[in-house]
Amino acid sequence: MSNDGTGRRPLDRLPWTGRSGLWHQYRTLRVRGRSVTWVPPLLLLIGIVTIDYWTGTEFRIISWVVLVPGIAAALCQVWTTAAFTALVLATYLFVEAFWPDRFTPRLSDFTLIAIGGVLATLACAVRVRGEEHVLRMRDVTETVRRTVLRPLPPGWGGLEHAEVYLAADTEARVGGDFYDIQPGLHGTRVLLGDVQGKGLGAVEAASALLGTFRESGYHEPALTTVGERLGIRMARHRGRVRDLGRDDEDRFATAVLLEFPEDDPDALLLINFGHEPPLIVGPGGVRALEPGDSLPLGLAELEPPATARPLTAHRIALAPAETVLLTTDGVTEARDADGVFFPLTDAVAAAVRADVRCVEPGRLVTVVREGVLRHCGGRLADDTTVFAVRRGWGRMGGGGS
């Protein structure tokens, strides 16, 4: 699961608790951990009976108790709604028995209350079933997300890291952004990318690329070979999609591929496949790297063979305290109400000047996440991933998986 470095767990990352505990974690009407959804309909019932008593025979509202099961249907579970239906019927009969001189019962009112209660109970059953279906689908989506964006252990591959993923579609909660760290035999590799488009097709392409990265990133001695395998995998995926007759055969992905070499602790190797240039953030400030000179994954086949160039891994000098900040275009293309893009570099530089501890991956990710959400008013137009990584504790390379 993504970690934002703050230790907080948003609502959409609460664990699945099974059918018996399904609803309690999502209810907002709770006191000391106990559900109090029954309180509003009960207060309404008491209020109706009280007002009816004090208004006398001129103004009769006892039949308004038919509203109580309706309120219960919107808030409570099925058996609670059924109980309120029985309660309002009993209340109606109670008023008839104990206030015979002030109350003239009507069969039509009693029938209305009974029918209203039954309909409210049925509506509650439909609502609960729909909510249960939605929550089960959210659990399936969360499982897919955990499979694609697998949890990264602290210090994985000898790197400090923090990451946060925000889906533009809060119901889908998963999209085409992807990232991973792969310790291997020749150093630790990092991949972050963004598949063009949305939906399950984008998730499928991201999963294919991550699978290739996790194998080749572990075994291959050269970072350029890892990059070539990613390009081949994307081309094969496009071919399979085309043969299936689907309409997303032109999908491609931008990505940044990094390596932290074991034998050169002051360097970083980088291949940029048309992605947003990373930022190097350190106590001395922020420096943006040059844009990538490689085509996005899946588009290399469109380049004429005469002009095609082999992949090149660029060496970047990296001080021990510096952090590499990787983002997807959901960050840099976030707009405010006036249509102004989020100034990522300026925002990070200002944060580092105010507090040098912001170079730490966890703090840096938090700064960017909160800055983006504040800039766009919480209305994300695209999936947004923020990933920060630097050399840290632990052993570089070795038996990653």
C-alpha cells in the first residue's frame, strides 16, 4: 500500500472487515465507536407524539409517524427499519387506547402507516444491498491496486522512499499510474510511469510493464537493457490488444527508469521515456533535470529506423542528502480556479527554504500532495502520483522480488 510518510490512513484505505463488520467502519453517526443511527428516527417519533399531545384535537399530526420508517430506511439496517415500523404501529394504537377522548382513529391512517413502513423496509433492503455491492467492488479494486502497486517495505533496496497515489476517480481508486522499487543483482532500480488513458485497459498495461520491470530489473546488468525490455513489452501488449479487437491498441506509457549503482554511491543513472523530468531536492535547493530524450514506451516503433538512437542511461551526480522527486502529470497539470498550473518546482523550493527537513522523502511527498490538493481545491483532473526516493539504510541490491 502506498505510504505518504505521515502514518495516517485515509478512509479509502481502511482494511476489509468482512460482512459482519462491513457497515460499522463507514458509518458517520457514531459515539465512542458505537453506531447511533437509530437516534434520529427515534427522536422524530418522540417529537411527533409530543407535538400531537400538546396541540389538542384541532391539529392532529399523529399520522406523521409514517415518516419515521422512511428516516430509518435512509440511515439504519433492515432489521432496525422493520423494528421502527412495528414501533410506529404500536405507537399509533397506544395513542388510540390511552387518549380516546382526544383521538379519533382512522383505518386509512393505520393502513397508510403500515404500507409506508413495509415500503420503507423494502427500500432499506435495496439500499443496503446496493451499498454492500459497492463496498465489495471497492474491495476488489483495492486488491487489484495492491497487486499492481505492491506495498514497499521501509528501506527496500537500501532506499528511503515515500509515495502517495491519488485517483482522479475516487470510486475507481486505481488507474494507469505505476511505480516500484526493484533490488537486484546489479543495484537497485526504480520505475515510475503513467499509461495514457484510463480504465482497466490502462491498469492492464501498467501491470504488464511492472511485471517486466520486476524481472529484468533484478537480472539485467545494464539499465539500458531493462529499458529496452520495457519497450518490447509495451509493443507486445499493444499487439495483443490489437489482435483482441479492442479500441485501445494505440495506448502508450511515459516512464522514468532509475538505477542507484552499488559501485558509485554519488551517482544516479536515469532513462526518461518522455515523462515529467525528475527534481533533485537537497538542503541547497532544487534542481530540475533535463527532459528525456527517449520516446514514450510503445511509440519507439513509430520512429524511422534511420533516425532511431540506442537508449542512453544518463549519469546524474547525487549528493548523499539529496532526494529524487518523481511525479506524474497529475501534479504538474493540476489547475486552480483561474486555470494556472501547479508550480511544482517553486512550491518544493519554498518548502525546503522554510524547513530543510522537507528534503526527507516522507515530508517531501506530504508537501507536494497537500500543495496540489490545495491548489486545485481537491478536484483532481487526472490520477496523481508523488514518489520520493534517496539512498538510505540497508543493503543495496540482493534478493529482491
